[in-house]
Amino acid sequence: MTEISPILALANVSKSFPGVRALNDVSFSLYPGEVTALIGENGAGKSTIVKILTGIYIPDGGEIRVNGATQHFSSPRDSWGAGIAAIHQETVMFDELSVAENIFMGHMPGGHLIDWRDTKAKARALLASIEADFDADAKLKTLSVAQKHMVEITRALSHDANVIIMDEPTASLSRHEIDELFRIVAQLKAEGRAIIFISHKFDEIFRLSDRFVCLRDGEKVGEGMTSDVSEPDLVRMMVGRPVDQVFPKRDIPLGPTVLEIDGLSNATEFADVSLKLRKGEILGLYGLVGAGRSEAMQAVFGMSKPTAGRVKMNGQELTIHEPIDAIHAGISYVPEDRQEQGAFLPLGIRENITMASLSTHVRNFLLSRRSEQSAARALGGRLSVKAAHWEQSLGELSGGNQQKVVIAKWLATKPKLIILDEPTKGIDVGSKAAVHDFIGELAEDGLAVILISSELPEIMGLSDRVIVMHEGRIAARFERGVGTGALAWSAEAIVAAATGAPIEERAA
Amino acid sequence: MMHDPSPTPSRYTVEDRAPRKLSSFLLRWESILVMMLATVIIGNTLKSPYFLDPFNLADATYNFSEKAIMALIMALLILVREIDLSVAAILAVSSLAIGFMGDAGYGTLALVLTGLFVGTLCGAFNGFLVTRSGVPSIVITIGTMSLYRGITQVSLGDQALSTFPQSYLDLGQTYFIDWPPVPLSFFIFLVLACVFGVFLHKTAIGRQLFAIGANPVAARFSGIRVDRIRFALFTVSGLLAGLGAVLLTARIGVMRPNIGLGWELDIITMVILGGVAISGGVGTIGGVVLAVFVLGLSTFGLALMNVPGIVINVLLGLLLIISIAAPILIRMATGKR
Amino acid sequence: MSVFLKYREWVLAAIISLMVTGISLYAPAFGTLDNATGVLNDTAFLFMMSLAQMVVILTRGIDLSVAANLALTGMLTGIFNEVFPDLPALVYVAVALTLGCGLGLINGTLIALLRIPPIVVTLGTLAIFRGMIVVIGGGSQVNTSDMSASFVGFPKLSFLSLSSVFWIAAIVALLAWFFLSLTRAGRGLYAVGGNPVAARYCGISLPFQQVLAYAISGAVAGMSGYLWVARYGVAYVEIASGYELTVIAACVIGGVSIGGGVGTVAGTLLGALFVGVIVNALPVMQVSPFWQMLISGAVILAAVIINARAEGRGLKLILPEARRAAAQAKR
């Protein structure tokens, strides 16, 4: 089949940012009517490729060829012009505007004057072609997440694109909605379009893709036909070593119960969440993005008010109004979004590290710089933060080092329980391994750890027990090496519980 | 450089402090302000023999001390990404209350306490609205500005209040220290500047203000009581506007509804020129104090040269924009993003 | 509350009608056609200026310099008239538009290219523009006696007993509607204000949209400057002092979101009308005009707080029953 010429080809594309080589000499081709899975860990360079193909980044070297002709994209318009459209990871759209306008924003029919009748008619036709069940006049903010996704797909179709990039399109969809999406993808394939499919879920990759391209640390480390490889092959390629060596599980004797949550609920986000956690134990909290895991744990931490339920630490019931109360009770929460929720970029490393434990550095009502400095040295050193000096502003450090500083801030509060929300999201492979090691160390030091993660290998590799949440409720509980059938300690069972499959269906 | 033995040795050597470089010291915003201040003083001294006269300088401080006091708290508000456009209107309401109390024959202490109390009340109302509604403070305080100023207009119309005990007027019209001559308002400003400086740069809550300004969400996650601090800042803003009213009313001896009209913009100019970033998380009290002197002394010097007040405003507006634009242009020119 | 959001313009219109009815019952003089035209004529400036301010606020910006621009352009056009008297009035309109637009471009350039926050830039230019009036005019006034007949006469023309200023405001409103709903550049303003990142992905240029918004704001302020000076027969430093805040208030009452991306021509016009009705009703009701500020302050606060509550401080909808309930409420 090699005589079919590719629609799109990347040849020796490279891209660097200050201090980071994001892409190094990457080449691959896309063929009509085929789905190519782009796989790799977070930070491997997938999103850099997406941004280059959509004209957001300009590559430092290499070429992009569309139907054999070399193209230079300096803006998203150029990329559309060449027939490339993307459905982005976060739905990047306009909540206050209509569906039709969201579909055509930036390329409204009719030149400088918008032809609304034409716009709406075209939008309706496109929506009908993927059998959408909402109107082009609806305001975007009235749609569900899945419906917004369909708007994104329609938006890609509106460019009459031959190449459609789907960046983790299923991350926040229910099982039924994913089936719907796959139906649309099959339809697009049949129409002879080429699709780049980015996903972390192997079942989807094998179900949907014809080819794969694997990236690691900005380099292509493998490509081929999906039918020729197995899941362990792909994991080995992505991670660079055999999968069973990735997460050395430490053997830690468990202590007394530290945390007890009983029937925690709030109005719309989670209901009846109960769990217990012992000293030295790592509890994995798994589920799809948007299953209510972070929301429930943030309520424990005092970021929001639960409507029912109790939280006990070391047998004592807590009244938590604000995070500071949780911190005083010995709870730490390392949030998911480092830039948005964790880091103070303009402030220095020392100031970041001491921010959640300032009261311990007060002497005679004033902050002691000396005491702060020794804390920065001790914790920054323990986490191997790489920096020129402790006063350097956090914004100047790499993502992995920023993450270390944020974790150091939490360790400085001397917690008994630490909740880690997606601690390895968006950091490179090297730092990731360090974080995994470190999580084991924390448990060894006698902390109780709750690990919220969407990466199944990470969850299974590190946790003693796994609790799976689905649509705001606990769907199943798993214990390492225990259980059979639907509750066996297996990837299949855990994923099935996360997607909300009924228990009898899972057992089959 | 001393190194305590760390519990686990790090793979990297990290210094305690930034290496001291002359260039980074000179490029600090405060250093630039010092140079500006020096230029203003030298220029004015050369231009006018009256400039360096202690009594003239003391009188010059009258014109900016009340604003400068209010600028201190405005700096903290802007540092945490808030703004209070109603300060001048709060000053007017407080002044109104002082005026009424004066008319009713109350003594100096009652007048002062009334001014402070009414200001605090107005500020607390702002804080309540901002923290409870989640609406940006610029919108809330545009609303309360109209409301407060409206109250003074409704109460007084085109009348004025001017019955005050002499001991009250003395607060604003005599020197607090006779030699060197220091008016009360300027003395209070200096004391408060020290208090604010220590508070912002040396205390835990001061540090937390930087955190809120740099990243309000992360600040909440770090156990900082963000809403409580915001509420407190708006309340103190009201209190200091009340203090401004006490001093200003005593100085001019008459209360009209247009008292302090437009002051909010002058105060914000002082803060921004002082290097506090509108985007939050960056700024020093030292910078604000220097900016107060740069603005106050250049205004005074230009006035000595008989430049009309409104023209001075042009120059100050230009100074504001140029001082913000220049570092950006330099960064663009040297290619650092 | 969601009703208020969905039909907020209708609600605002209903509130205004109720107000007008109530005031007319109390003071029959208010309910006359004569008075209605008077209100519209008086509010004409606020109509135009609020629409222009909305264009800026849509991009997440703010233009505090509009009133100063109005005063400066008014003064400059007055001086232009002294030098070139007896030109057709439309020439003066064009001159004022151009001058105002130029001043707006200064704001736009500083904001878009140097990325200085809009509030800082326009705070600075507010002081500069006001001061320039004195620097250029030498501190003197331009009075009616200095103005030519064509210059002064134009704003006094009327059609159907509505003044030319009102008709110009009407044209501005039509153009604003046309621009904001039918042109790419107009929709681009909503895009950059609603979601700057998404706008970038859609190939919409933020600097272009910003420069455009401040240029429009400046042009409308400049034109209003000529009309204002000619109508009231005087140009000096203090005219329209503090008017920028009234303009912003009208926008906020009309439902323009300071957060950007939300606002309609109809809403803004109603917001301005609301302020206009209050201003004109006070003397009729023999209430001191000093109440105006207090009332508009109270109304702004009420409007934004009702709005904020309606939008809620969102919990996510994760539980299936919560999603179903929300979907049902939507219908």
C-alpha cells in the first residue's frame, strides 16, 4: 500500500524553547483514510507537534509537506488553508456565543461582512452530518461537555479539513459518548480524511488506529502498523524500559488508621464518599477526568464546603472551614494544576517553599530570614531542586523543578496525610521517575498518601489499594493482589469500573 | 557563604542568595526612582532659590501627605490585584460626618473619631461587597464611589460646612514638630510608611499579600485566608480615607461635597509609579514612598515656577506612562521576550 | 434569576417603563411627549459614549480617557473653527472624528503593542488630555461668540423635535449594531474578550482588535466633543469632568461584563436610558439633582450583585442527578 502518497508529511522537524529541546528531528507521514495514533508520555512532544501543525508554533528546523508541497505555517489561518484542523485537549471555545459562531469563528462565510443565514445553514448541515442533537442557535454554555466536543469536531469539519487532529478527545466523555465519537471517526475515515489521534488509553488506540508514531523526550522512538504491536511493546517504547521495572513497589508496614472519611457529599459534585487510610499506605484514587475525585478531596482540604459527611484524623473529628484548618490538622494537598493552583511564579524559591508554613518562621512577630533559608535548603535539597540560588524566582525554573518546589512547600507543613493530585502531569520522564520514587519515600517516612491519577500504570504501580470513582460516586474498591472477576487487581477491571460499566458486564 | 549540613545532600549546589551585581542593583525600580528624585531635587534647587527652604518644603508636604497616606493602603490593594476607586468618595463622606459633628458643637476628639469610624464603615462595606459578590473590585468601587459621593451631594447640595473648634483646625494648620517644621499629616505619613513597610516586607501576613497577588488560587490552596485578608484591606483603606478626611478637613477648614474630587486617580498614579504592578504580586513600600516624593516635590517645584496645576498633570501623566513603557521598550529592544 | 439573564434587556426595559409610569403618575409633566423627546435629546451623548465604551470593555479593557478626549477634541475643534470659520458643519464633525480617533490610537498602541494594562494607560492619558487643553488653549475658554454660525447651529438642528445629536447617536447605534453583529472584526471583539486563547487558535489578532476598539472609542468621544462644545456653547478644561464614570456605569447597568466578551447594543442603550431617565426625572419630581449620583451608584451595585448571584460561583455538575436537574431547569 506504500504507493498511496501521504496527505501530510513532517520531515526532520525540530523545535526548542529556552532550556528545553521540545522536538528533535521528528519525521512521519499521514495517509488518507487512516487513523494515526500519536503516543508518548506527557511532555514527550505531542502537543508541540499539534501546535506546529496548527500554526501556533513555528518550527526551528525541518519541513511540513502537504500533498507533497512544502508549507510554512505562521498562523492558524495558514494551517486551515492547507486543510488541517484540530480538536484541542481543552475545549477552547466561546461560552457566550452561539454554536454556529463557535464553529465558524475566524472564518465566517461572507468575507468581512458575515452572512449569518449562510453561516447558520452551513452549521446546521454540518451538525446534521454528525447527527448532533442540538441547534446551531444554542448558546455554547448551555451544552454538555460531550456536545461541546461535537461542536469542536464540527468546527474541524467546517474547514473541510483533510487532516484532523484529535488531542485526547475522550478524556472527559462517558462510555456512550465515546462510542458516539468513534462512530464519527469511522465516518471521517470512510470519507478519506487522515486523522491524528492522541490518547493515553490503550484500548482506544488499538480499537481505532491503523498506525502509530511513538515519541519520547521530543524524539521519535518508533512507528509502524498498530496491528503489528502489543500494549507492552508500546509501553516499552514510550517509557524506554520494560513496564514491570517502572514502578518498584516498596514494602512498607502499615500503621494505625490516620484518615477516616464517612459519607462525604456535596450538592452536585460527589456523594457518599467513604474511605479509610492507614499510616504508610498509598491509596490510589482513579477515575475519568471529571469523575469528582479532585472535588471530593478538595472538600476534605477545606476548599469547598461539603453538605454531609464527616472527616476524622487520628480518630478526631475535624471541623474544616478553610484550607488552613486542614493544614493545622496535618493534611496537605498538592493540586493538579501547578501553574494555576500551586506556584507563585514571580516569587522566589524560598518564598514559595515557606508559604504554607509561614507561622513556623515567625520570631517576635517578624519573619526570620535565616529560619526560612534553612527550610529552603533542607527541603529544596531533599527534592534535588536545580537552581542557581534560593532567591531565584520560580518562573525561571523548568516545569519539573517547579513541581518539586510546590511539593516542598507542602512537605514544609510536616503533614501526616498528603493528597497528590496528578503529581506527574506535564513533567518530563526523568522528573517523573523522581516523583514516583519520592512518593514511595513519603510512605516509608510514615505519611499516609492519597494519589489521584489518571495514569493507570502509575496508580497500579504505586498504590496499596485503589478506589475508583465514577460520576461523583465510588464505583469499586481494589486491593493489591486480591479479588477475582470484576474486582480483581487488573487493569481491565479498574478501567471498566471507571467507565461506569455495570458490574455484571464487567465480570464477563 | 555558610552552609548548614543538609539532611540529604542534594545533587546540585544552590547558593543562598543571588550573586550581587551592580547592574541588577542599578536596574531595580527603586534605584531608578532614587535617580528621578535626585534629578527633581537638583533641578528644582537650581531653578528656584525658594525650593530648599525648610518652611517651603514643610508646606509642600501638606499638598501630598493625605494622598500619600491613602496611597500606602492602595499599594497593598493593588498588590493583591484589587483596587479601591471609592477612596476619595469615602474621604468626602467622612469629611461630611466631621462637618456635621462640628456643626453640632462636638469637640476635636469626637470629630476625629467620627471621621475614622465613618471611613472604616464605608471601607468595610466595600470589603463585604467585594468578598461576598465575587464581582471585580473595580466595578464595586465605581458603584460605591457614586453612592458615597452621592450621599455627600444629597446631604449638602451646594452648601458647605465650616464650623469647627480651633483645636481641630490646628491639627491641619500648625506644625506638629516646630523645628524642623513637620506638619502632623506628614509626620503621620512617615510613621505609617514605616509601619506598612515592616508589615508588608517582614511579617507573615505581608508575605501572604504577595502570594495572593501572584496567584490567588494557589494562595487559597496554601492555607491563606484570602477573603478575610481582602476584607481587611478594604476596611483599612476606608480607615485611612477617614484619616485623610480628618487631616484634609482640618487643613482647609471647610467641607464641600466636591472635597477630594478625583483624588483616587492621583493616588493610583503614586502607587503605579512606585512600581506596584497592576497585575499583582510585585511592589515595595519603599518604591511607593519614593514615588510620593518624586510626584510631590516635582509638583511643588513646578508650582514654584508658576506652572499651572493642570499642566503639571500633563507632565505627571506623561511620567506615569513613560515610566511604565520605558522598561518594556528596553526589554523589547534587548530581545528578552 | 436565570430569567433576568436570559431576558435581561426586557427586564431592564420593563423597569424603565415602570419607572417612567410611576414618575408620570406623580408628576404628570414627565409623561408628556415633549418631555420624552427632551430625555432622549439629553441622553444622546450618553448613548454614543456608552456604546463606544462597551466596544472597549468587550475586549476586557477599559477606557478612562473618554471624557478627557471629549474635552480636548472639543477644544481643538473650537480652535479649528476660530481659524477656519464658516465651513460646513460636517467638516467639523469629520475633524473631530479624526482627532478623537488619533487620541484613541495612542491608547490602543500603548495597550496593544507595549501591553501596558488599559487602566494604567487610560489613567495616564486622562491626565494628559485634560492638561493639553490648557497647554494648547493657554487656559482660556472658547465661547459662543468665538464660534461660527454653522459650527453652533448644527447640534441645534432638529427633526421630529429630536435634535441632530440624538439622530447622530441613533446612527452610531445602528452602526454599532451592524459592526458588532455583522462584521468579522466586530465578532472578533467578542472572541478576544470571551476567550483570548481560543481567539488565538482561531487566528484572531488581539493587538488588532485592541487598537480597533480604542480607535472607535476615541473617534466617538472626539465627535461627541465637537457636538458637546457646539451645543453648550463653551469649551474649557472642565467640561464633562468625571463623565467617564457615568459612561461606565451605563455599560454596567446595561449588562456589559467587565470580564469581557459579554454585552449588547440594546442592553447598553437601555443602561444609558436608565441613567438618562433618572437624571431628567429628578427635577420634575422636585427632588434635588444631587440625588442622581447616589441613585446611579445604588443601581450599579444592585445590577452587578444580582448578576453575580445569577451566575453563581459554580460547583461542577458531576453527579448524574445534578446534571439531569440542571438540564431540566434549562428547558
